[in-house]
Amino acid sequence: MSDQEQPLRAHGQCLCGGVRYEVRGPLREVLECHCRTCRRVTGGLWNATAARREHLTIHDGGSLAWFASSPGVRRGFCNVCGSSLFWDREDRPYLGITAGTLNEPTGLKLAARIFTEDTGDYYNFSPDVPNHPRHGNVAELPGE
């Protein structure tokens, strides 16, 4: 079965609808990233799932823009409404997807927090979710 013949797993969009996407394949559970870059991009923290590149189809109405946020990493956002949508590291087989842009129900759960050593001093952690002071190796997709 080709990727486009797989059943639709999820779909989402930016706030204005100028960028829409669909996922036909598994999604990684959600990671909550506290790194300084994610905090600057979102104004808080970044909650993200991920999908393999070949399972993600982006329907861009001309408003998807990319910003090189660090070496080898770019972030996709809508240049009309400003929604943060994607995280793309060139050496990974998947793209990060901002969990808040998914249409519900997502069926996803928060798996872990990462880069917690960079957490803003205004944030308080719940003991019910695992914390990782550095990234670690928790960002893999199922079956990898």
C-alpha cells in the first residue's frame, strides 16, 4: 500500500487555514520542549508530535515560510497568522508537528518533557510526567 493509500491518521492547520496538512502514518507521542529556542518561537514551551516525512502532506496556500533557527534546523510557520507549525532537522527522517495545530481528537498523550534545564523560571512541573534535563533519545517515532 502506498503512503497516500494509507488511512488518514491526522490533519491540522494554522490559525488562518492558509497552511493545512495531513498525516497518513503513525505519530509520535507528544514531547514538551523547554529549550530556549522553542520558548522564543512559541512564547512558552513547544508541544510537538512528529511524523515521517513520507507520511506528511502539506497543503500550502502560499503562506508557509521557513526560518533557519539553528544549524541544520528550520522551523515552518504561517507568514499570515504567525502559527508555528513544523520543526525540520535535515538529518532526521521525520518532521516535528506542533501538537496544538492538530484537529481533535488526536489520541495522543504527553510522553515527556525535554530540555528542562532551560525551563523558564515561571514554570512549575507536575511530577506525573517524566522530565529529561537534556534532550536524551526520547524523540523517536514508534518502531524506530
